[in-house]
Amino acid sequence: MTGIKTTGEKKLMLFSGRAHPELAEEVAHQLGVGIVPTKAFDFANGEIYVRYQESARGADCFLIQSHTAPINKWIMEQLIMIDALKRASARSITVIVPFYGYARQDKKHRGREPISARLIADLLKTAGADRILTIDLHTDQIQGFFDGPVDHLFALPILADYVGAKVDRDKLTVVSPDAGRVRVADRWCDRLGAPLAIVHKRRDKDVANQVTVHEVVGDVKGRVCVLVDDMIDTGGTICAAADALFAHGAEDVIVTATHGVLSGPAADRLKNSKVSEFVFTNTLPTPNELELDKITVLSIAPTIASAVREVFEDGSVTSLFEGEA
């Protein structure tokens, strides 16, 4: 007989960066595992050091890090953590990125621009990632940027079921804040049995976050409108869309988004908005100054944990959303 047979079983290990430890703890609790103890700190000049306190040799490793502010620091920390796992002889490395940084830069609008979303995918692959698990990418095409499996999860079931349980569905209208979100809004309509409306807008290509809302396509008068988007950054776009809905006779507006980036003037804009409720998931930490009564944060941890379990057990992640293998 040649060779050696092993009787060892597969081993799942969960690792977390420092960007959003609360979400990592929730995922660990859902999985019934502990987060691997990790020593991580910054040198005086800003360089990041990482060392794991347990062996990862031969393990299926899942590394969670959401790209929150300061975004470049946490992306770099994730790359370093991936490299450490690769050099620790991990059997596989699955990178969990609840919010994928630079996703808005997924194509060239004009000459001499980068495609930064592709660059992030290349960096993750070069560092040693075998697989990416992420939630509600800005555009589906980003999945093709990574040379390996990408599990694209959706927050729609969590968000839609929450809204559907508290609003009279006979008065509900699902609204896409722009043409790019129409497909997602259609899925909301199918789930809630509600009609669709669209806010037509034009963005100033020379001024970041500058949007002019033009018109509302669809009947919103006397309706409870739920605006659906993938992310809210400064809040300008979504608040302007809400104002357009109220101007067209909407009775109430609820805003939902998977990722509450909420940077810059977002706090003041959300506080002063006529929107009755903003609903996010916890893919990103909510800034302390935005702990308002009108902000609701739903946990995405059960969805992530279920996907991790399916990946580890060679199951079907698709079945989590379609009910079939």
C-alpha cells in the first residue's frame, strides 16, 4: 500500500476583522461557534499587524469583514488577514464581505476612469481568497469580477417581510428611486403583491452625490410608498426621492436599504426628512449620532450564518432564496 489515509473531519473556523465585530459575534452565535482569537493592532505609522492565536491548518476558514469607514483601512486589514490564513495552510478561505467596498465604481462612465470594484476583486484573489460571500452588490455584474465562486445573498426577504407585516398592503406601492433599481423593486412587488412606481432622476456627472429629481412614474397619490435601494450614503438621493413622492400626493414614505453607509450630512438629512421610517440591515455599523426613533436596523446574521453552513456542508446557497437546489 502506498500513501497515507486520513480519518480527520472537516473543520469550520470563523475569523473576524475589527471593522464590525458586533455582526461577527451574531454570526458566530447563529453558527454555534466561537470567533478565533486574533491579535491585531496598528503600528505608529498606521501599518496593520495580525496573528491568529489558533492553528488554521487544514481548516475551512471563513473571514468576515465589512468595508465600513475608514474603508481603506479595513480593506487592507482584510487582505492581510487573508494572507495570514494562506500562509497558515488553511484548507480553504471564504471571504465574507457584508458590504463590498468600491462597488459603485463597477464600470467606466468616461475615459481615464478606473473600475475599482474589479480591483478589489483582484486584490482579494491575489491575497488568497478562494470564495466571496457578499450581500446585495450594487450591480450583479460585480460577481463576474472575481475568478472563483461568489455567493450573492439578498436582504430582500428580511426587509420586505418587515414592511409587509406593518403596512396595509392594499395601500402599499413599491418605489424604485432610479431606473437601476427597477429589477429589485419588481421582486418586492412580487413578494408583497404591490404595484410599482419609479422616480426618474438625473445625476450631475461632475459633482459627487448631486442629484436632480424630475418626475414620478406611477400612481402614488394617497399611497404608502416604500422606497427600496441597496445603499444610502449621504442620504441626498433618497431624501430627494421621498420629497418627490410627497409632492405627488403620497400619504407616507418608508425607506429601506440593505447598507446604511450614512456618511457626511446623512444624519441631518435623515433627521429632517418627512420619511416616517428608515429600515436598514446591520451589514454596516450604524453611527451613534443616528440612533433615532425613525431608524430600524434588522439583523442579517441569520442569512449569513445559513449561507456559511451551506458552503461548509457543500449544500446549496441558492436554495436559501429560491426554495430549491
